[in-house]
Amino acid sequence: IRPGDTWKYLADGSDQGTAWRDAGFDDAGWNEGPAPLGYGAGNQATEVAFGPDADNKYVTTYFRKTFTVGDPADYASLTGALTYDDGAIVYLNGSEVFRINMPAGAVSFDALASDAADYGPAPLALNLNQLLPGVNVVAVEIHQGNVASSDVIFDLLLEGE
């Protein structure tokens, strides 16, 4: 997965529960566009919605991307970098693999990031045990630090060595 790749995204203020993280989830109705995705940052290639009220924006924006792996045993490492604002949780094939600037434990769709500041890129080192032969899914939820935040930004690099 390269910076600037096309991602599926959902920015409608809805509670997606946990099914959206799984490989079998049907995201056919989601929008898509090239990264960086977001609003207000000035460098986004795709602008996502923030809701009808600029002073009460959607807290969470969801992103999904599939990629194919021949044989996971062919890889020695899986690393990358996450560009985000304000907090993020990354899932690989439905399992959480990275969290930054988010509270511990279960996180609801309206949970605010721990801090409202610009962050990223953050280095990633993922467990190869999460990779599957064939189609894999990276799912990312980006959370605002407050409902009046001026921007959201998201992009991801993921490389297998």
C-alpha cells in the first residue's frame, strides 16, 4: 500500500460497530478516492464530509483497503507509516494491530481522540501472523480530538520485506 493509493471511506457520522473491520464486510456503498483523504488540511487529494455543522463535526471517519498476498511466509517484516489527525486505530483482517492517541479498551464511534493536535506520520510494525494468503484488508478509523476540529487527514504506507 503506497501513499496516494485509492481507499474506500465512509464519512457520515454513523456507528459502524465492528463488522466494517472484517475482510468479508461489504463496502460497495462506500465512497472512494486517492489519499491523502480528509478536509481542512489543505493537502488532501480527496475531501471527505464532516457533517452539516462545522461546529459539531463527525467524530469518526472510516477507511478500508484490500491488498493481495501470495504466501505470507515469503515476508520477513511488515512495516509502514500512518499519517493521521487526531487519533487512529488500525486493523488488519479484523484484528487491531496499531493504536495511537486513542484511549485504551473498546472505543465507540463517538469517542474523541486523547488529544486534538496534528500527528503523523507514525511508524508501523505489524505482526506477520495477521497476514493471510490471498486478499487482506486494512481498516482504519480516524477520530477527532473535538467536534469543532478544523481538519482530518489520513494516508498509509504499508510494505512487506
